[in-house]
Amino acid sequence: NNLPDIKNIIDFSTISETLSSTINSVTSSPLSSASEISAAIVSTVQSYETLVDDKLTASVIGEAWSSAKDQLGPLFETLIHPDLPPSVTLVIASYVTYSVVNTILSFGQEPPPNSPYPMNKYDPVSARRYFDGKWGLVVSRAIQVSFLSGTFLSGLALDFVTGKLESNSQVRADELSVLLTKLGPSFIKIGQSLSIRRDLLSPAYVRGLKSLQDQVPSFPTAEAREIIESELGSSIEEVFEDFPSEPIAAASLGQVYKATVRDDDDGKREGGNTRDVAVKVQRPNIMNQIALDMHLIREVAPIIKRTFNLNTDFVGVVDTWGIGFVDELDYIEEAINAKSFTEGIVRTPLAGVVFAPPVVDELTTRKVLTTEWVVGERLDKSAKEDVSILCSIAMNSYLTMMLETGLLHCDPHPGNLLRTTDGKLCILDWGMVTRLDPDLQITLIEHMAHLTSADYEEIPKDLLLLGFIPEDKSDLIRDSGIVDTLAEIYGAWTAGGGAAAVDVNKVIADLQELTAEKGNLFKIPPYFAYIAKSFSVLEGIGLTNDEQYSIINECLPYVSKRLLTDKSERTGGALSTFIFGPDKSNEDRIIEYDRVEQLVSGFGDYTTSASGELLGRNSSRTDAVESVATQVLDLLATEEETPLQKIFIEQLAKIITSSTRSAWSDIRERSGKLPSGRTVLGSIVDPLGIFRTSPIVRVNELDERTVETTRNLIQLITSNSPSNVDVSSLTNTEIVEISSIIAQKLFERRSGVVQSGNRLAMQLLQLTADRLDRGGERDIVVVPSRDPADRSSDGRIREDNEKKEESSDRLASARQILATIDQ
């Protein structure tokens, strides 16, 4: 409290004027030699030092300095050089004090590690201990990042003030690209992700940042050769038939060479044919660079969270990114990831259209990765008619990874997505991945089903389960304001156009209003960082080709396929929600035509995409019918009851019973009526009128809705038949061949067909029993009685319970029969 204000000690305005005049003098007369530059820097430092020392000497600190000098006498002169300025002495004293205190506090503790990550895995605790002993390195990096970023941001602010943001955008974009390149791998990765977001950045910035995708400066090949020889334990000449002098591509973490090896067992020169391979070599000292950046970001993460009032585990998000960055430096792990993808995708319909480059194991180490050379072109440079098709394949592939195989590739920028010469999609660079557990996968499927079917009322509950809404806010998830806001956001997003289609100002205002009323309602769970990155990049690629691209709509094909084929109970619940909407729990539920149309259309799009048909792989009409027959039987003729089959049989039974009643009623009415009021056909079939008013034959409102839905479904099935099959134009040979194929497939699945038929019969009996139970055996026609004893005091006929008792006995007997059959 007794120390003077720092502003009273140091006159910053005077220092600023001195520095400005020095800089002006330097810039006004260009310097021609290093000595002149050095002299200018020394002059600036001396001017600053003199001003600071003068102020320090005239302050309380100066008095304390003189007092210490007088009291210590000769000892002071021994410890401190008499010509050393006070400011420099204070800096040295601060460093010495810090070192002494740090040493004392470290007594009894383990010595700091020799590297930031001793186990070659992301470890923020070890990194902190490592960098605590290298605070000079940390400070210098922090100053570098701040200074370089500050220079760019100052220029941007000046453009804003002077109204030149638009005119200078290309210049600033190029400066930003250079800035991110100078800052290193961590920042280059961010720039690569942003470089394809045309909906977020202006065209100038997209062009400027695009250079980060494939124009990152390379490091000398001599260093690359040293790393390869050290890692493989052999000289370049012993391993490779040919190794180029320049890399074919340079990335943020390494660079790639197109080399040639002998096609034999050990990769040596003796014998065999040659083959081209891609050799990726890690940049020298890259681990320490990334570790330092991640340490700095993690240290400032709590400050950023408090400053911007972020309702998320920001440190957790940083740790998630750190894990990915460090794992990306282990090329053995990258090779394992690529193999895992290949093994997983082979078990899906996408096996023939997407792949990862095969790994050459004997030439792969932690710092060197060798794969077979893949001939292709970047996805964003492919023919325009191909891009949309391949984007669809890419979307289905990434959804399969995220929701099925559980290993998600997290670096899908255009440089890592190739269209091969045979029309396949090749995904490169498997270093950055994330893994999802099965429970999270199912929750995401439910969420995406609600999104694609526009069931926005279910979205808040999904966000709670996914961790986007804190548990202490769970009581607010049904709040109408939240549902309305989310519905508006997702609705605009579904319409296409990416973030540019969303009214950001209105969204921010709505969210601020919700925050004011409910507190911080939303947060970003750490696991979502890489998922968001992957699909953000995919959306950007799609928007490059189609300004109205909708990533939510592009999710529909895979979601439809998963809902129709997955056998889990939770996925079955999501399927019920998709098909029936709010009425999913109603006993009289009938499928909504629009929802089924969406589901069938999506499944058809997925099948077409996975088959490669849109890439020119046309099949014969017989093959198309065989494919459809296989899909239908696989979905519906199963031995074990699946969620889809259960819904299908339930609805089919309702269609059969309703259609039968409707057809009988229509035929009966058309037969004409007798003088007694009964129809001719009814009198012939049921002369005693036993079933005249029975609910078994009486058509109600539910039957009418079911019949109408059936007509729409028949039209839907007809319109979604195989695109290259016109049934009316089939030749006799094709009809015979198709009939044989269908018969063979039915025979192969005879057990499933029989089981499905039994379930349908049980469902028909159950519907009949339920209709009798809920609707009574028949409508009772009351004939006025001539017996006064049967009348009540008010003149109305008394009710006879004998019929009801008889009906109840019959229903109980019917239910007993059903139970016996079921057993």
C-alpha cells in the first residue's frame, strides 16, 4: 500500500514518444547492414532504460536502493556491479529470487521430466512440471504469439476504424495465412479447418487460408533422410529403389515423399517388381512445439472462460484437442487407426466405395509412415458433377464411423479426401481420430432422428442426455421458450446454406434472453470438439459446391438406414418416434405417410450411394430387383423379432383388418337393399343377422384412416421401385429369372418367413380380441318391450346384463386360446 502507483514512477507517454521517434527515424532511412539494425535496437533500449531508471531513482524505490547501498557498503559493490542500472538489477534480482524460491519449494519433489510427455502421450501435469523449469521458453513463446497476433489484430482494427475492412480483406487474409504459418502446427490446423467455411468467412479469407491446405513450407530433405535412416535403421539406398530430392506435399506435422520400393517381403532392393509408396516423415522437434503451445493454451483457458463467461469445461476441451494432437504424432497409432477403419468399413454397404491407403508395416515407425501410393485428385478439385455424389458418400462414411464403427476420422479437410480414378473415395491422414462408446452412439442416433424428422420437442431432452444442458437445469428442458428457440435454429439450418442461413443476431438475442431468465443453460461437452470439427469441415466442402447444402438433410440417408436395420431397443424407440411422431404410445397409432416417405426415401438414397450407382456403376434390371428383394427380406423376414418387423407386422395387421372391413362394407352396400333395410349380400351371407352390427365387420374412423394411409403407401412403394426397372417392360426371360431369384431367397429365409407369418397371425388375432374387448361384441338394437316389468319407473327399458356376461366369457375364452397358441 505504501508503494507509489506505477504510473507515477514511469511516464509511459514519454517512453512512447521516445520509442515512436526512434522507430520513425529507423523507418525513414532504410538500414543497409546488420550493424546498423543492431545499433538502432540498442539506441531504443538505452532510451527506454534511461527513462525508467530516472523515474525509479526519483521514487521511493530509489530511496530504498540508496539506503541498501549505504548499509551494505562493500558487500553491495561485491554483489552488484556499480555501473549496472537499477532497472537491469531489478530484473536480475527477480530472476534470482524466483530461481531460489522455486528450488526451495521443489525440495522433496520428483525432478522435472526430461520431456513434456515422457510416455509420448498427452500429459498436462508432466508438461507443467517440465515447462515450470523453462519459464524463459514459455515467456518468449507467449510474447511471440502475442506480438505476432497483436500486429495482425491492430491492422484489422485500423481497417475497421477507417472503413477499409472490405478493400483490405485480401491483404489481411494473406497476412493471416502467413501469421498462422509462423505460429506453427497448432495454429495451422485451425486455419485449415476454417479455410473451407465459406459460410463463415468472406471469399478473400477463404482464398487466403486455402494455401494452408497444401502449401505449408517444407523442411530440408536432408533432415528428412536423417530421420528415416534413424527410424528404419538402414540407409535410404538400402530401403528405397528411388527416393526424391523434394517432398510432393508438406503439412503442418510432416511432409510426404513419393518413393519407390522393391515389391518383396522385406522392402529391400533384391529381386521383385517395384511399386510406388507414400512416405510421411515427421517434422523435427515437433513434439516440443505442440507441447509448448498446448501448455500455454491450457494455462490461459480458465482466464478465457471467466472473461467470456463460457458455460463449458474449456480446460476439458483443450485437453481433448491436446490428446488428438499428440496422438497424431505417433505414426504407428495412425497406421492402426487406418487398419481399424478398413476392417470396420468392410462389414458395411460402403465397403466398395470408400477406403484408407493400405499400410506398409515394415517401413512404418513412430516418426515414419509408409503406405501404398493412391492415384487420385482432391475432392474439391474433382469434376463438379462428382463432388455432390462424393460428398454424400463422405457423409455416409463419417456417420458410419461415428455411429457404427466408433472410430471417427477428425481431419477431413479437402487435402485428405481423394477421388480415385475408379470413382472411390480415399480418406488420408488417420492420425487425428476420436472414439465413441456405444451408449453415446445410440443417444446421437436418437438425436439425429429427431433432427431429421423435425421433432424439435424432443431436442432439449437429447441435449440433456448428450451433456449440452447441465443436469441442474434438467427441469427446464420442456420450457416452451427453449423449444421454440431451438426449433427456429434447427429449422433454418435444415433449410440449407450453413451458418449463413441462420439469423445470427436474432439467435444471440434469443439466447441472451434465455440466459437472463434461466441462467447459463447450454455448455459444450469436451468430447464434442472433434465431432464438431469433422462435420464442420464436411459441411464446408458441401457448401463449396452447393450454396444451399444442408448437412442435416444429408444425415437422413444414414439415419434412415440405421433406424431400419438396427436391432437395439433404444434404436427401436427412435424408429417409433420417427414413424409415429407424438402418437407413438397410442394403441390406435397409424404410421404418418410423410414420415414414412422420408424414411423410405432416405434409405433408398443410402443404398444408391453405397452401391456406387451414381458414380456410373450401373447394374442390370435383374440385379436391381435382386438387390431390392434381398434388402426387403433382410429387413422383414427375420427369425428374431426386430423393432422394424414388430412395427411392420403391427401396421400390416391393421391394414389387413381395416381393408377387409372396408372392402366387405363397400361390396355389401353395392349389392342393394331389401325392404327390411338389410343389404342383399348381408342377408345371403348372414341371414340371421348375427354379425350385422358386430365390431368385427363394422368400419370406424380408424379403419378409414388406415385405408387412406394404405393407398398412399402403395403409391410410395410404386414410385420408389428400382430406378432402372419398368416392370411392364420386363421380358419373359427376365420375369422367369427374377421369379427364380425371389423363390430362392424366400427358400433361403424360409425359417424367418414362417416365423414372421406366425407373428402376423398372432397380431391379427390380438387385434380382433382387442376390438371385441374395447368395442363390445356388437351394437345392441333395442326393441321396445311389451312387458311393463321390463320398464323402469321413468319408462326406459331396463338393461339386461346377460349379453354382456356372455360377451365377457367369450373374450376370456378367446384370450385363453391366444395365450395357449403363444406358448
